[in-house]
Amino acid sequence: MRSRTLLTIGAVLAVLAILTTVVQRLGGAGEAERGGQSMRRGDDLISHGAGVMIGDEPPEEGEQQNEAARTRPATGAPVSVGLYIMDISHINFAEGTYSLDGYVWMNWDPAKFLAPGAESTAEGAGLPRAPCDTIGFVGAFELNIQPIVKNPGYAQFRVIGTIRQDFHLARFPLDHHVLRLGIEDEEHADHIVRYEADVRNSGTSDFHITGWTHDRLTVSTYTRIYSTNFGDLSLPTGNQSHFSGIAFEIPIRQVRVAYFIKLTFGLFISTMLALMSLVVAHYGVDRLGFPVGALFAVVASQWVVGEALPPRSPPTIADWLHVTSFCVILTVTLVNVRSLRVLEDGDLVRSKAIDRFWFRVIAPTWVCLCVLICVLA
């Protein structure tokens, strides 16, 4: 009996080690996938230095010019771009969007561009259109851009609407994200227009995102490379074109403990009820009703989580917790069937021994697996 117990415990530990390795590999695969996506994005993006956190003191003018000379080309007329966020809401994982309400402004040298709204004429031959007439928002979806001021050398917009966002959800519901607003010139390549960040005036208001906390806004500039010149033979790169862009990013984090408990409380209670079937009396109770009821509860919990995520999202922490609970419920059901068959043969002592033994094995194994999934995913 003792050797059998040791073999069983050894088998459970082996399964635990295998599952831990699988989770680690899946976590590494997710990181590799995210890294691959970053590399693919990097193939057509040239970043100009690290993001500058809004609110930090900007570098001295001489240092700023030296840094600019080191990190980006000197071609293209500089256009200063700033952002002030009034509110962020409706973060939607299933659709991959979030809602933004803010102000965007631009400053440029009016002598190097046409007046806002003006088209090329004989007097302005060779001058590009004003940057405020060619501004574009990356990932814009149902975006309402309301011009407030359009003067030579300065323009301001009120931006209200929805932005597309690529969310990485492998750690859901313990996840954190970076909401990104990218701005690019839709007409002028970077040898005509070069974006710069208005760090001094950009920022955010004191808004709150339900269920989330946010950090300070950061900004960085980049050059996007397109593998086409869009038919414009005047572009100096032949079959490529380079467009200047600027990215404003704001990190957000789940209110982790509260949301995690809210989402998984029913899941854990259901699995515990299934385990309780191994400690109740053998007579007068439908012991198989415990795991069957828990099974339906876990299915309902999985459906609720699925409604908040994209249909083809990669496995998340919540998904692995549900898979673990399904395995526990199945194991408990098999143990109950075995115990009841022994009881039918009239061996009450052995039936109770089976229940006690497997409860002591399954319960701590389930807890350890849940902790490992949350830590290693």
C-alpha cells in the first residue's frame, strides 16, 4: 500500500512538472510571437531614440539639436506635434479598439509651406501643402477630427473617436497594455516633412479609466518605410518611400486583484465544490451531482471570459485556469465512480480511504498548478 502511494505521488509530481514545462514553453512562445511581431513592425519602422516621458524636463536646446542630429536625418522641414488627452474610455479587447478624446496641435515654419487650405499656385509653386491639411492618424476608426484653429504656421484639432489597437492578451486578466496614438503625414515624405515632439506642452488631464490605472504619457518619433513609392517618381528612394511619424503612448494596468477575483471567483468556488464531493457522506447524497454541477458552472465562467476576448485570441491565463479546472473536475468524477463501485462491493473502509487519499493529492496539485499558471504565463 505504501509503495502504491509513493508511486501515485511520484506520478502526480511528474505530471505537475510536465505541465509546468508546457506552460513555460507556451509563455516563451507567446513572448517569441510578440517579439516576432515587434521585429516585423521594426522592419518598416525606424525609431528615433527612446520615448520621452511627458512631464520630464526637456533637454537643453543645444543637447536637443545634437540628439536630433544623431538619431534622425537632417532633411525635411520640422513640424512640431503635441497631444493633450482629455479622456480615454471603452477599451474593447474583442474588437481591438479604444475611445479617445483629446487635442492635437502642430507648429511649422509658414514660409516653407502653403497656407492652410491652399492649393499649389504660380505664386507658391514648389511649396508643399500645409501639414495640417495632410495629417493622418494611424489606426483611425470612426474618428471625428474637428479643426479649431488653422493659421499659417499653427493648427489645432479636437480629436474624438475610436482608435484600433493591437492588444497582447496572454496574461489576461493580469495584463497590462500600452495605448498608442500614431500620427503620420499622409502626403509628404520625410524629405519634405519631419515630425518633432512638443514635449513641453503635451500631457493628460486627470481622467480615470474604469477598471484601469494609467501612467504618464510618453512620446517618440519614427520613420515608416513603405515598399512602394505610390507612383511618385519624384521620391528619392525609388521603389520605397519614407514618411515621418510620431507616436504618443500611455501605459495602462488592470486593477489586478479586484478584477482577477471578480473574474475567477466563480471558477474557483465551482472547483472547490467538486472537490467537496470527496469528503461528504457516502449515503443520502448524490456525490456525482457535485462535479456535474461544477462542470456547468466552469463552462459558464469560460463563456463569460470568452465574451471579453477576440474569438481567435491566443490562450490566456484565464483559459489555462479553466482547462485546469476541467481536468480537476474530470479526475474527481473518476475518483467518485471508483469509490462508489468499491462501496457497492460492501467495502466502506476502502471507499473512504480512496476518497481521502485522492482529495489530499488533487487539492494541493490544483492549487499549485493555478499558482504556476499565474506566475509563469
